[in-house]
Amino acid sequence: MDYLIVVNDAPYATERPYNALRLATALAADGEMTVKLFFMGDGAWCAVRGQQVPPGMHDIEFMLQRFLAGARQAGVCGTCMDARGILCESLIEGTHRSSLNELTAWTAGAGKVLVF
């Protein structure tokens, strides 16, 4: 089964990105499932490298890198990046600037879509 997980919250504003990455990594570990991540809205910040982790919080960059280590896909909404001044050069390696067109295709191809 194919899963698409959409993350809307900033990395350290709530626990949603943390929980989304935990679930994405656990689902992908099965080996039989394809899991894709899409970051939009303030969730685009989850894909920015080099952020300082607030005390007591989990390292979102490390978690995303662990997910991506399995050659998995993670897109970041380009419109959301532009609105927040996020440059492609600041994205975590393995993530990519994406679009609504790619999100549409990923949604149509996914057996399940989860939104955090």
C-alpha cells in the first residue's frame, strides 16, 4: 500500500511533525509500503536544515534524515517556501522543492493519505 503523509505544522510548534515522522518511518520500515512526505504551510520549515532544537524536543532534522535514508521521497510546497523566504539551498538533503501538481499526483496514487 502507498501512503502519503502531509505535514502542516512547524517543526517545534506542536508534536504533529514529530508524530508524523515517527509514523512515516515505522510504516516505511515494513518494506512492503511506499511512504511519501509532503510539507506545506508552516510545515515547510520541517525540511530546513540546521535549526536549533529547543530543549526537551526531538530533532526533526535527524528524524527526517533517517526517513530519507531509505531512498524515500519528501516534497516541500514551493509556494509555501516562497511565502516564508525558504531557499532550495537551505533544504535538508533528500527533500525537494515541490508543487501542488506533485501533491495532486501523489494524492491520487496513494492508498491512504494522512494529514498532520
